[in-house]
Amino acid sequence: MSIRKLSSREVYRNPWISVREDEIERNNGTRGVYGVVDKDDCAVIIPIDGDRVYLVEQFRYTVQARYMEFPQGGWETADVDPEELARGELKEETGLVAEKMEYLGMMYIAYGFANQKQHVFLATGLTQGERDPDPEEHDLVVKSVTIAEFEKMIREGKIPDVCTLAAWGTYKVKTERTTTEVTEEHRGKAKA
């Protein structure tokens, strides 16, 4: 490891996050301070129904604006089962229940200063039920758009949420055939 922790102290805590300050020493001998946000795991869900995708629009206090994004969140509970969390967040925010939840992978939201992991799920076989939003989600609006409309929104910069963008990129890479795969398959057929 190129950075060694010498000491650590918690400088702030609330029910959602804690912030600590670590005194560190780099492998070149220089010392410094590293601020770390500790936050429990969360999930982001890509709800797809045919050629449509579900998004939620809500006011994000930190940037003082409303944006559309995939349903996502955490329960501020350590060691929660990622699929249970994803199913719960999907139902809570959209009312949707998924017949199938496919795990696409894990990503860190902002590992330059936070250790929060986000689990990515593809939700299919959707049925509409009742929503059960948290008090913070009082103004959340559920929207269904075509995948083409969604991707146009991304191209136009209308979806700036990094979790939504990274989840969609993960989905595309894991589910679509690459140009190399198509080219190799074509070469194989040409030789036959």
C-alpha cells in the first residue's frame, strides 16, 4: 500500500454518514491528512419493461435542482443483502415489483473521498404496486420513457447523475454484443 494510516478520529456523524480524518504517511515519507466519508452500501436499479425504462425525478438538495435518475438508495444498515435492498428501494420509490433481479455488479460512487459501494441491478418482469416513499422522497415523481428517449436525454446532458450513467454503461457493456464479438462471429461464418 502506498499510503499508511497512522491515526484516525471521527469528526462528524449523523444517521446517514460519518466523516473521519485520518493522519497518513505516504510511501515517500510525506505525511498528511485524509478525509473519508463512511457510508453504508446502496443499490441502483435499472427497471426495464420492453422498450421502456422507469426513472424517478426528485429534488436533490445538495445541488438545488430536480433531476431524473434510476431508483436508488440505501437503508443506513450495515450488511444488508444487496438484492433485498434493491427490491425494497424499487418498491419504495416506484411501487414496482420485479419478477427478476439480475445482479450486474458493484461500483464505488466516489472513492476519492467516500467508501460507499453501490450494487447495480437490472429489474425485469415488472408489476405495478403501491409506492412507499421515505419522508425525503415526498416530491418524487415516477416517469416511464422509451430507451431511445432516455439515451437522448443522456446525450443532451439532461441526466447528470453519475450513478445512473454508470449503471446504464454497466448494463450496456454486460448485455450488448461488442463490435469485436460481432466481427469474430462474422469471420467464423465466412471461413465455414
